[in-house]
Amino acid sequence: MVIPLPVKPERLTKFLKPYVLKMNFTNKYVSAQVIHTPTATVASSASTQEKTVRLSMEKAKENTRDVAAAAKIGKLLGERLMFQNISAVSVSLKREQKYHGKVKAVIDSLKEAGVKFL
């Protein structure tokens, strides 16, 4: 007699969140990363500290810590996620972070890039 493998009910798989977006804002830089929670590895990340991003922003005389920089990081992260075929993420906000300002800029630009939120 062969016992079939257990199948997770659809209601459980609907609420699993394997990819989580985490954002960090300092006085100089904006960074965001998507973490694959089952393996605890970084799936993709973007930051204004990256050499190519920083040089392009310095050349255009843009600030690396304002809302426009956060929107640029969100767009870059969204493109990288779509390249890796990651189409849905969930958001993990810290207690002091509200959906306003830089946080809103990152999330909205990710939505424009085609990433869905759980």
C-alpha cells in the first residue's frame, strides 16, 4: 500500500509569505532588500551606496537620501525582482515606519514596476 504525500491546503499556501521586503533609511543612504524567509538569504537588494547608482546620482547632482532617491531604489529593485521572476512580496515595516514619505515612494515604485504585494 502506497501512502500519498500530504498536500498543503490551498488556504495555507495562500498566506505563506516567502519573500519579505525590508527597508533601511539612514541620514546618508536609502537601501531596500527582499529576503527569502525559508532559507534566510537575500534574494535581491538595491541601495544608493552601490557604486553605479551613487555615481549616476552624483553626476545628476541628486541627493542620495530623499524621497526621489527612495523612488529610484524601488524602481531598480522592482526591475531586479522581475528579472529573477519574483512577482510577489510582502512588506515588513518597523514599528516607527509608517506608509508615508520614503516608505511610500519605495512601495509605490515597486508596484509600478509590476511587483504585487501580499
